[in-house]
Amino acid sequence: MKNLLSIVSILVVSALIFISCDNNNQTQKDWAIALHGGAGTISQDLPDSIKQQYYRGLEEALRVGELILRDGGSALDAVEMVVRNLEDNPLFNAGKGSVFTKEARHELDAAIMDGSTLGAGALTGLTTVKNPISLARKVMTDSPHIFFSGIGAEEYANQTDVERVENDHFHTQNRYEQWERAQEQSSAVEAPKTTIYDWIEDLKFGTVGAVALDSDGKLAAATSTGGMTNKQFGRVGDVPIIGSGTFANHIAAISATGWGEQIMRNVSANTIANHMEFTGSSLDRAMQFVLNERLNPGDAGFIAVDRVGNISMQMNTSGMFRASLDSDGNRTVMIWENE
Ligand code: ASP
């Protein structure tokens, strides 16, 4: 009897732990949106003035998405316009504010995906397009292809009316100093490193992304980035690889941030959607599976929304700039795990 009681209490406690890790339910929301501004080692000692700038940036971008979705606009419009807003904000590593390559230039990646059609547009190695996400959308809607790279991506841009800039438009002093520090560290250390954090302890990646569900029940995802500080010639990260850093289908829309090579190896965004589809797990659980069973601590963060409007934003890094809102008025603007 005593044994039976302890088994029952263990089962009850486990069930409670299981439930408390999962906030997803089946009540259909009219619309929902989540966005991120990058995951990484973000010190809790961040000065209050800088913290407030980040919160303001996240809130402003969230408002852009809210106005579109509340008005019955599409998930695709919402994610494109939110990401554009973040690309124009020099705090984040996308568009203006992008990190420097090893050659002290900027090479930008972006992708967008329409969950209702599996349409997708992706670009890598852009050097003169002010808002890569809008060009990605044109690739999706106006070209017979999905993914353009480097010279070809610039050539494709020439055939469109997207705004062009000189490469130094993307330059910011903060990112330049970050690059200088990265250069010093990489020449000082000879042994190969296993994670980017071994090289650059205080690197705030700062990629941006957005996911949304609209009132027509359609899902979309968009991600944009300057990549990794000090990246080598032609390096392609996870962001424009459909299924790795960006993915949307009828189940969920997902945008990733973090160490691109790891995210790619695990085809992470697609794995989250597949895990839900194949095992029937919730969005929260599918994301935990990728973060805990596939990736290593410190690798990445994800934002995602499922077809009923559940939002999940989780990371295995110390922080992730993120914000979300749904039609029921549930609102989050956060950097660290507990705030
Ligand atoms: N995932 C991006 C990359 O590796 C970086 C980031 O998320 O900030 O290109």
C-alpha cells in the first residue's frame, strides 16, 4: 500500500511537471505574432539605458505587426513589415547594424516562407539591398526559383525596384568594434574552437525574425541577418536555408537564431514542425525536443506560432530578445529567461 502511494505521488508530480512545461492549448486565436532580435550570451548587467533601447525596439516592431493583423492583414505582410522594421534598427544584426565579415564587409542573408502554399524566397550574400526581407518576398512571389546567392542575388535585385545602398550603409561603430575584438581573438588562438562562444564570449548575435498566424488561419515566417561576426568569404548561415533557420507550413511557423552551423546540422525549424506532425506533440514540447535533444546548451533560440495561435519562444542561451502578442491580448516583451 505504501509503495502504491509513493508510485501514485511520483506519477502525479511528474504529470504536474509535464503540464507546467507546456502552455499550449487548443483554443483558436484570431491572430498571433512573435518576433526575435537574436539569442546569445546577453549579460544581465546590460546597462538600463541600453536595455530600454532594446525593449523600445522590440515594442515598436511588435506594434507594426499588431496593426497589420488586427486589421485583418496577412501573416506574410506582418512578418515582412516587422522584419523590415528590425532591419532598419541599428541595434540588431540585420540590415543596418549587420555584423562585419572577416574582410570587414557586410553580406546579408534573409528568407521568408508562406505556410499556406509552402512558397519561399531566400537570399544569401547580399551586399547592397537595404531590406533583404522584401527582396526575399519578391523572390518568392515573382521568380520561378527559391534561393539566389551572391552575384546572382544582386543581379536579381537589379531586376526589381528594391531600395539599394552602398555596402557601408550597414556599418555601425558597435559592430565594427566587435569585429576588431573578434579579429584579435582569432589571431591569438591557434587551437580549433568548438563553439562560437569560445571565440567571442560577449557576441550578441542579433539576427531578427518574425512568425505570424492571421485571421484567415495562414502562417508565415521571416528571418534576416548579417550572419556571424568575422565570418569567412561566402559563408552561408542557417537563416536562408529553408527548414533550418526559417520554416512555415500548415502546422507551424518558425524562425531561429543562434549558432547557424548547429541550427543547420539539425534542420532545426523543420524538425520542430515535423516533431509536432509526427508525434502529435505541442509546439512547446517540439521546441524543447530540438533545444534539449538535438542542440547543445548555448546554441540557439526559436520563436514559433502554431495553427491555433499558440506561441512558443524558448532558447538554450542565456538570453533572447523577443516579443509576442495574440488576439486575446497575451503580450510578452523579454530578454532573459525570468524577468
Ligand atoms: N543564425 C545566424 C547565423 O548563423 C546568427 C544569429 O542568429 O544571430 O548566421
